[in-house]
Amino acid sequence: MEPLYDDLQLLWNEGVLVYDRSVCSTLRVRACYFYSISDLPALGMVSGHSTHGKFACPVCLRTVSAVWLVNGWKYCWFDCHRQFLPIDHPYRKSTKGFRKQTQVHNSTPSRLTGEQIHEELKSLVPNEDTHKFVGFGETHNWTHISGLWNLKYFEKLLIRHNIDFMHNEKNVAEVFFATIMDMADRAKDNVKARLDLALICDRPNSCMRKKPNGRWEKPRAPFCLKHDQKVAVLQWLKDLKFPDMYAANIRRGVNLTELRVTGMKSHDYHIFMECLVPVAFRGFIDHDIWLTLSELSFFFRQLCSKELDIETVKELENKIPVLVCKLEMIFPPGLFTVMLHLLIHLPYEARMGGPVQYRWMYPFERLMKELKMTVKNKARVEGCIVEDYIAREIANFVTLYFASGTPSLHTKKPRYDDGYETSKCNSSLSTFQVPGRAHGRRGTKILTREQYDAAMLYIYTKTLEMDDYVNQFDKAECRGIRGQTQQQIDKIRKVGAGRGRPNLFEWFRSLCINKVGINKDLAQISHGFKTRVNILTGYDVNNFRFRSEKYETSRPNPATTNTGVFLSFMEDDTTTDYYGVIEDIIELTFEGSDQLKLVLFQCRWFHPRTGIRKSPNIGLVEINPNTRLPVYEPFVLPYQCRQVYYTPYPCKKGDLKNWWVVHQVPKRGDLQVTMDGDGDESPN
């Protein structure tokens, strides 16, 4: 890597001349090393600090050492985290929950600064016999001195090498899943782990037992599932469906015969850890164990947020040592590899370096996959990659000069297109201005009178240009009612106040006929739409793909689900969340001088109060699918919706069978960048 170090020195000390075509002159550009992004073994090679042994942590270095397992023949980081707790925390004085008869009184180890690490590297003495430094593996873990330390500013950096969040989450999720499912070849709760447990911990109920016949028995741990519970979890995974482009088809790897899941990649474990862990094991293991695992899942989910709140990250820094200690009181010492220890440092790096999306290995792993696919001659790997890269670059530049209608890489429509470039609407009303794109086959149906009135009332009340007219009607027709509720007002709008009084539709239609100057599009929608409406199977809007429940249930063995919707409204200064399922997607047609079309989602809404329960401490939201919204308001405009999906519990004990867990689906596409002044406005 010496050429790279030389280039970094040049870019910092002298810079390079770059031609600026916009001003037809050259300018000197300088650059600096910010941080490295790699998996843990590569981090050891780049930093010069070995990631094996008792000083394997690249952050703690020599300040925290691992424990050697006599039977497991490896180092573990069990009971190394109580020292990160506050000095008065009760876990520090526990003599049974961790190592036998051991209390921790030493203070939290301080993080070494760049200057301290540099001085330590300068003091290393080479060992000519082993070609390593004197004291390697005993007082330090340095294998070599990286050339990055020759950079003048390197020791000033707060983060020099990132802990890869992707591989860390993958390894943690994999080890917990295999251990809880008690997979013989991958579980960390094996015979050797139980023998080490007997030596280190005071857990007599979990130690190996000798039977009268002389054989040894391994008691089932409280965190391990029974055979029928494993079958229930795997069958649940086999029936599980996600929205389009959300996750891979995990159920393809489910093997009910061998009771395991094969072929899971890093992103599959990412989805499993952050979304499925609180659902999969609830009811099968003790509540305290399930709650600790759910807290770990919520920890990963919070760190993976696209936007991080600094106070939340500081709170995670204080919580993660407690959480790791809770895990240590549940699982055997052999489970706590260096990956479990690195959880301690993830919040600090998020606070210093920002969201993990810019510091994890996913984009680089995808790039490596693309580069490997370009290799046709394995004897000339680099040449194949270079040739393919040059060909793509030339094609990319040439297509910039093609006509706008010519199909190319730049004009290719995405698979999930909201119609932002192609959607055209002749109406000036705000309700009709939101682009979207229908897809799939079409059908027709006739709306009932109740459905027609509900759709018209929703359009009237959600069209900004109608607000003044709706207020005029309310003042004229509802003035004699004191303390009227919203349901009473809506009833008057639909059927009128009685004694021959008009409803909102008749009143506004008469106003449009008798009054001059009303918007022509408002006058057109006052005459209503055709009761025979088009039925759409799918609709793309807000970077989401929605489908109707009617269509998905008609498909044989569907692999995805896209029917869940979520709305949030302000009512009486309180925010109310509405969760539902799209039953149908209808397209209304308003006849007139300009044919206006509007798409509505016809939904089945769950009760916003009795049908929802929330657990903020673990970020869990559940809905009862058997409840219903007490009023008949099935329709919603597509642009108001966010997508969710629901997962039932595999355990059917108690009331778990009546509840589903809600999962928010992130928007596809680029992250919205906050502009100057946007912070003064409330979010949509």
C-alpha cells in the first residue's frame, strides 16, 4: 500500500492541478484521508493491529483484554463490559450473574487518543527472531506500523478506521439465530460451552449432568426452542412475505426437514435482526429473554436510521453496556466473540461519523460482485475488469449525446416509476397534481351510494381549493347545533340538516350554477363522477408500490405483499395513527370539458385506539386485525399514504394470535436533503 500512502502525502502537502472547464483555468486540489471502511480482518491489515487474540478490539487496544476458554480453546469477551457501566450500577456488585464471586470496581477504560497510540507505536521494539514486535500478544497486538501514521494529520482524526456495521450485525444475528434454534453445527451453546460455563459462572441448572447410566446430559437452556417451536418458527418464515424490493425471499432457504435456514446473506440477517427477532421468538422463550433480544433489535434499528438524533445516540452509548451485560447473564461465555464486544463502540462511531449508511460495506460488496461478474478470463482478472470498466465509461459518455427519446442508460425508466416525468394533468386543483403510475390489468365495478358519498366527501374535504366553500356550508347548515362532533358534521355534509336542507354536494353544485367566478375544475367535480369506476391492480406513488388485497389474494402463491398502508393525522392537537389494508384501487372519472381522473385507495382501517398497542422502549407497534374503524371512511388519496407490512406471531398462545406487528417500509430512492430554512417547517 506504499503507493497509496505516497499519493495521500502528495494530495495533502502539494495537491494536484485540475482543469476547470467552466472558467477555462486550472486550480490546485488537495485531499486528505478521512477514514477507512472495511471488514474486521481487513481493518487489522490496514491499521496494523491484529484483530485476533486477547487484545483483538481495535478501539480498546490494550486497555481491555479477553478471557481464554479452557475447553472452547478461544478467547471470549465475557464479563468485560461491567467496567463500562456507571460506578454505582448494581451489576458491578453481582457475584452470580457473571463470573463466580467476582465484582468489578475499576473505572471505565479511557479511549486512547491518536497521540497516545502514535507514541506507543514509536516505542515498539522489533523482535528479530519472530519478525514481530517484542510483547506481541502479551502487552499489545501491533503487527506492523501503518504508513498512514506518516500523514501529519492522521493522529488528530477521531475515527481512523470504521467498525463495519454490516458484518457486525450479520455475525451477531447469525450467532443468536443459530444458538436459539439450537443448530448443532453453528450454535454457541454446545458441550464445550457448557463445560466452560461450569468453570466461569454460577449457573448450576445449566451445567452438564451425569446420568445414572454414566452418560452426560446437556440440559435445555431457557433460550433454546423446543422441536415443535422450531417447526412453528420455520413454518412462519416459510409463509412470510415482504413488500417489493424490501428483502430477499428468505423462505426459499427454509428446510423443515433439517430444521434450519440456509443461504441467508448479510442483508437477510439485517432484516431478521431489526424486524423479525421481536416477532419470531415471542411466546416461545421467557419474557425477560425476549425483551432483551428485542432491545438489541431496537438498538440496531435506531443506529440504522437515515437521520440520527444526537441525543438518541448519546442515550444508546449509555444503554449498550447495560444491554450487553443483560445478554451475558443469559447466554454462555462462548457466545461472546469480539463482534459482541464491538457493539459497545458502535454508538460512539455513529456520533462521530454520522449515519452508518455512509460507513458500511454494502455498496462496496455490491461493487465487488459487479466487478467479479466482468471477469471472463481468470488468468487475467485485472485486465478483464479494466476492459469492462473502460467500455462502460465510453458507452456512458457517448449516450449523453443521444436524442432525448433514444433508449439508453440515462433514459431508462426505473422498475418502480411514480410517473414524475411522464404524468400530465390538465387540472389546476392540488388533489390532481400529485403524480403516480398505474400498472397491471384493469377492471370495472359500480360503487354503492354509500361508497359514492364517502368518496365525494373525502375529495371535497381534502382539496385545498374547497376549504373556503366547505367552511361556508358548515356555518350555514351547522350553526344551530352546539358542541357538534365531527361525525355529526360529516353526516350533515352527506345527507343535509333535515327539513329539506341540502347536503354539501347539492349545495356546492347549486352554488357553481348560480355564482360566477368559481374555478372551472371545481365546477366540473361538483357534478360528480361516474359510478362505474375502473379497478387497478397496482399503483406506484411516493416511491412505494401498492397493490390491492383483492388482486394479491387472486394470485397463486404470491411472493410479496404490498397492501399495508399507514396515515398520520393531527386531530385536536394530538397525532392519530391509522393502519389499514388496501382492498381496492379505484380510478374515478369526472366528465366535462377536460376529463379529470383521480385514483383513490379503498381501505379497511383498523381501530386507531383499541386496535393499536405500542411499546416505545423496543420500538414495537402492534395492531389487532379484528378491529375496525367505527366510522365509514374507506377512501384515501394515494399520496397521503406510507407503506407498511404486517407480520403475525408464530406463537399462537394467549392474545398473540389476535395481534400483528407493524413494520414501516422506507421510501425507495435518494434521501431527501434538508435545505436552508427547512427546519422551520413542520414535517409532512
